[in-house]
Amino acid sequence: MISELDENDPRTFEIIGAALKVRRRLGHAFLEAVHQEALAVEFLSRHIPFQREVDLPIRRLQRSVEPERGSPQIAQRDAE
């Protein structure tokens, strides 16, 4: 389950720190799939629970959006 994170939550800083570390190491020369894999490895090394390709219900103007257009590649989740 995805939880809401506020700006003062230490998990927020861990997640952003992991993303920035991957970005600094890889730059912009690699495809998105490489960045996704590197971020997953970084999350694992920091013990940040996550899921890949999660379908999230998205509603816009009282209509549902197709799941394939609303799926983040990686989503932080609470430890189970």
C-alpha cells in the first residue's frame, strides 16, 4: 500500500536521496530501463520498500484513466 509522505518525513529524504544518487552516477545517457533498474538496486541497498509497475486508480473529471497510462515504474510502499 502506498502511503502519503510529507516533506518532513525522513522517508521522503531517503527516496529523493536515492534518486539523486542514481541520477548523479548515470547522468542522462542511459535509457529509462537502466535508470529504473539502478533505482531499484539503490532502494534495496537502503532497505526502502517499493514495487514496480504498480497500477494506480486515477480519476480525472469523473472519468477513470486507463491503467497503462497511469502506472508509475516504481512506487514506494510501506513494509509489510
